[in-house]
Amino acid sequence: MVDPSDARWIAGADVLERLVRLDADEVDSDGVDAIELVRDGAALLLRRGDRLVRVRTGDGLAVAEREVHLAAVLEDVGVPVTTLVGRASQPWFVEGCIVTGWRWSEGSGDVAPSGLGALARELRERTPDAIVGVPVLDPIEAVLGAVTHLPADDAEAAFVRARAADLAGHWAAAAADDPLGRAIVHGDLHSGNVVPGPDGLLLTDLELSGAGPSSYDAAPAVVAVERYGSSPTDLDQFLAAFGFDPRAWSGFATFVSLYELWVTAWAVGVRHQDPTWADESARRVATLRDGEHHRWHLR
């Protein structure tokens, strides 16, 4: 539970109040007064009624601007994505925090692997001409950013940094040689980063998204099987909907390794928030660093 005196909570509650009051009919609607904690991680997600805010501390400006820009571009080219509220004016600065506002979308049904694959295919097919002016997908930067707040002598963070340095050259070579070419890539495409909408799945959590090699969006589906114990059938369904199986291409192994490092770096970066995540970060580092065989767990 987040302390209501936390500046992030205060900033998010303030923006939610303003967003809700943009529509006078909503102020008295059932449940609109309750603020719901959706998630607390790299960003704090709060919901009130059909509005959602993402709140970051002062060093999150570039990420917030990236999300807003990508959401607008994807909406313009017809890729299903969660809708910005007050698109032209975002992000907002409140209580020393950076806040973005979104329309909460709540449909029904599970997030099927085939749905994820179809979204990745839509990105690949609809956005090659939309990458001009879009930030470049840079998972190396994302990995390093996830542990930037940790000291140089932190053993887990030091491993993450060293492994990122080892992969940087391989990433650059593979990204330039992807048989699927370049388009807008989500960068962290798993079931937790899409939401069911009234007409199907919507992309959300665009903080890593950018112009890059399209095959990279298949890496999370492979890691889900190899590390999290998902069914191989799920991967088959994802790839069938994706319309391409990149596993036979030699460069894809680098994409899988880098995505594994990203989710490990993320766990290391948030381990202070919960003892279970300290255990999980150690488990993931031991897997990659020491070759130990551990099943990874989602938050």
C-alpha cells in the first residue's frame, strides 16, 4: 500500500480530481470518488472512475514524454492503444512529479497469446512509415536505466551493467539485420502490458516502445516459456498470429538474451519495494550469471 502522504499519491490524486471533473456528469457516478491503486513499480498507477494516471518522480520526464508521443502516433495509424486524456497538454508536472492521464478501458475475456501475436503483427504492418521522429527502441539503455539508482558496488546491479555491455554490440548488429525490418516495437509485449477493450486488446505501458527491429516483440513470448514455465502451445499460438517465427534467425538469440536481462534488471531495480522481489531478483541473476536452473515468477 502506498502512503497517501507520498508525493506521487498526492500528485496522482490531484490530477485524477481534475480529470474526473472535466465531465460534470461523472462527479456523482457510482464509485468515482474511490482512488484505486493499480500498481506500484517504476511508476505509480492510480485509477478513479474511468481515468488512470501514471505518476513518476522528477527523473521520469523522458519516459513520460516517450509514452505520450508513442500513444499519439499509434492512435493516428490505427493501432489499438489506450487513449490519452488531454493528449496535447501532457505530461503534467504536479508536486515535483510527472503525471500522464489515460482513459481506463475495461473489456472482458482473457489476454490470449494469439491476441498478443496479432497486436505485434499490427505494429509491424501499420507502422514502418510512422517511425520518422519516433524515439529509437534501446533495450540497453532501458536495462541500465532500471538499475541507475543502485551503487557501483551493488553485486546484482554490477552484473546487470556488465552483461549489458557484453550484449551492446550484438544488439546493434542484430537490430540492423532483422529479416522483418524496422517498425514501431512495443519492447515489453506480455499479457500485463495490454488491456481488454470493448473491441479487443489495447496496447499500454509504452515506456520502452520505439522504432526498432520487429522481431524483438516475439522475445517475451519465448522467455515466457523458457523462464516462466508457460506452455509451448502458447508460444505456437503467438507466433502463428504474429505471422513469422524468428527463432531460426541467428540474431534472435540476442533479442531473447537482452529481454531476459531487461526483466532481470527491472526486478533488481524494484527489489527494495518487497522482500519477495528481492528473492526474485536474486533468482534471476543467479540464472543468468551462474547458470542455475530456476523458475522465474511474475509479480
